[in-house]
Amino acid sequence: MFKVHIFYPNSPGVRFDMAYYTERHMPMVKARIGAACTGFSVEAGLAGGAPGQPALYVAIGSVTITSVEAFGAAMATHGAEVMGDIPNYTDAQPVLQISEIKVG
């Protein structure tokens, strides 16, 4: 199993519509990936590691997938739609990382 993490960097004045992201964007992403997506999660950044420090990321989304190839194929087909939806919920530039799940 693999995870695609989507990090949304926090900065002063960053716009992020958590309701839209959780209720519309991520379910759409899951649907476009299809059976290769076994689930997703969304985290809202609360704080950094030091007292009073802001969270590094305003939000982190994760999509659990069965294979990197299936994710690549889904993004080749639906990537423009997925990426085109980003301005509907944020002005942050997302950073992606694909990881292999070693312990779950």
C-alpha cells in the first residue's frame, strides 16, 4: 500500500476552505482514482513544534492507494480536473509526496 500526501504550506493570510476540501475535493479525488483508492484522510494544522509557533501546514490530505502506477494512470486521465479544482479551496501551492506504507 502507498500514500499520496498533499501538504498545503501555511503562511500569513493563506486561504483554505476546509469544508470544501473535505466535503467536495477529496471525495472527488477518491472517485477519480477509483478502486485503487482505499481511503483518504484530512488533517488541519494547529501548531508548530515550539510553543506559540504556527503550524507548518494549514492542511494535509492523504490518499491511500494500492499502487503508484494506478495513481499515475488516474492522474494522467483526471489530473487537469483535480488540479483545476485547487483554486476553489485554497491559494496555497500544494506539495506532494508519495510514500510506501511500512506499518499501518
